Amino acid sequence: MNAIINNIEIIKAKTTKINDVDFDNLKFGHVFSDHMLECNFKDGKWQAPKVVPYQAIALDPSAKIFHYGQSVFEGMKAYKDANEDVWLFRPLDNFKRLNISSKRLAIPELPENYFMDGLKTLLQVDNGWIPKKDGSSLYIRPFVFASGGGFHASPADAYKFIIATAPSGAYFSGKVKVLIEEKYSRSANGGVGFAKAGGNYAGQFYPTQLAIDKGYHQVIWTDDNTHEYIEEAGAMNIFVRINDTLITGPTSDRILDGITRKSIIELAEAEGISVEVRKISVQEVVAAAKDGSLKEMFGAGTAAVISPIAGFGYKDADYDLPELDDTYASTLKKRITDIQTNKAEDPFGWRYKVE
Ligand code: PLP
Ligand code: COI
């Protein structure tokens, strides 16, 4: 008999890979835990999810994921505190956003209990894989894709929802230099930019590689219509500090409604920092860099948490940001990670105990 926890059946792996993992030197998303959650949509409904050994997936070559790119995903983290308690950060927001993304890609939405009970059970089974070291966590990747086949360009009749996890260290190491994009766009009005759709990332790789070839690490995406407003930093939302005001663009059809972004806005306000949510023009950022009022720029997202930007390129000129001792980026990164890892009070009710 297989074990059942939270109504989820568990098929245990026969062996563990955990002894091969160097938990003191973790890269990001490079090694994968022993189990995954698997749930299939067929006959018009999601079937009960199961925890199964982490394994390759066999798909028909006509599966629509390969041809028409019906795929969405999420990014979350689990943290283990000094008492070995396990925590998630605003997980219901990831669940809701996964369904928002699915709806836009004509993928059937998941029931909340399959996502939440499935995730909790997976974390209980692979508890030993959740790192305790500062700066490390278990990166969680829920994703849904079209497994049903056929060359007709229409939504599939079968889907898979999987949660795979990877004990991970920092996403970026060292200083991040970015290029403000003048030609390519990651999203457009009426498009899928607000969804975490796999294709959004595929479309970023080529322009990002062009930026890397020029010596930058990431692209700052601008609006597709005029390229005059900055919108996102690679796969992160972007914040700019001019004098003592922290500014981030409003969410829209084109921008992912980041959970880190909205938490940073609340945390900054609670710290007494003046925050503006409004469009940020490239001209404003360039002018502020020239007159010295541009103090900080940083990206915010689950994987990288807060990633300070050391400088940016625009129209063949490079601009360096000052190296300040006390930054909003470091204050806010400490505030959010202390809440995530149960080192500080959580007045917002964001932390979620896995039990
Ligand atoms: N923007 C994009 C395009 C992303 O891929 C991500 C990563 O998830 C974010 C922003 C940040 O969102 P979150 O803070 O919810 O991880
Ligand atoms: C995240 O921040 O979790 C992301 O999904 C970014 C990513 C594409 C690695």
C-alpha cells in the first residue's frame, strides 16, 4: 500500500540522490529533489495528483506543448528555519497567478486543493531537501503544459501539472549590468506578458544573448509601442530610486504582477520610504544618472529576491550607479528575507507554515 498524506497518494523513490548533493555550494536550479507532484487533466477534468519519484516524462511527438507552446509556470521557494519548521511565502498568490496564466493560454484551471495539498505533501516527503543555510532555499517550480496531441492548431485535450523542486543558492552572483532595450519587446498590449507563459521567456533569449555579447547581463524591457518607458528587468520587476523616492512601473497587460514587487512596495512604505507606482521614462532615468539623482536600480523577483543593478547601457553610452553604503535594496532584501525565513515578525500575514 502506498502512503497517503493530505489525501495525496505517495509513491516513494527506491533510492535517494541526496547524498550526492553539496548543500554548501548550491547553484540555482541545478539538482532536483527525489520526488515530484504529478497531476493529469483528461476526460474533461483534473485527476487526483500523486507524489511520484522525479523522473523523465514520455510524450507523444504531436503533444501540443511542442508545436503550439501551451505552457505556464510559477516560481516559489520553501525555507527551513533554525527549528526545522518549513515556510512558504504568499503561496496562494502563486496558485492564483498560475490559473490567471492558464486561462490566458486556454489551459484548464487547477483546483486550489490539488495545488496546495499537493505542494505541502511534496514538501513533507522531500523535507530533507530543503536547505537551511542562509541565502539557500528549495526553489519550487509548478508548471502546466499541453500533453494532448494533434497537429490541429487548437487547445489540447490533455494536460499535465507537475511540481518539481531544486535546492538552490543565489540566482545571480556579482554585479549586474543591464542594457535598456530599444528594438525588441517581451510583450505587447493584448498579449501574454502578464502571464507566466513559457513562450515569454523563449522570446527573451535572443535579445538577451545580443546584450550578453555586448558585455551586459540582462535586458531592461521597454514598452513595445515607443520603447520610451522601462517595464521589467529580465525576468524581474524593476525598481528605480531617484533621490529618496522609490519608483516602479504600474502592472499592465505587458507586465508580470510580481509577488516580490507588491511585497517590496508594502515593505518600503512601512519603512517610511516614499514609493511611487507610475510610468518611468528612459529619459528620466538617463537624466537622473547624469545629474547624480539616480541612486539605485534593482530587479525584484522570487528567484533573485532583490538584484541590485550596478550600471546600465543605453544608445551606446554606459552609466554607472553610485556605490552607496546604505541602500534601499539591502534594507528591503533583509526585511523580506527575514520574513520569508521566520527571522522576523510578519505583520502582513505573508508567511505560510507547511505542516
Ligand atoms: N517579471 C517576470 C517576467 C518574471 O518572470 C518574474 C518571476 O517570477 C517576476 C517579474 C517576479 O515575480 P515574482 O516576484 O512573483 O517572482
Ligand atoms: C522567479 O523569479 O521565480 C522566476 O520565475 C524567474 C525565472 C524565470 C528563473
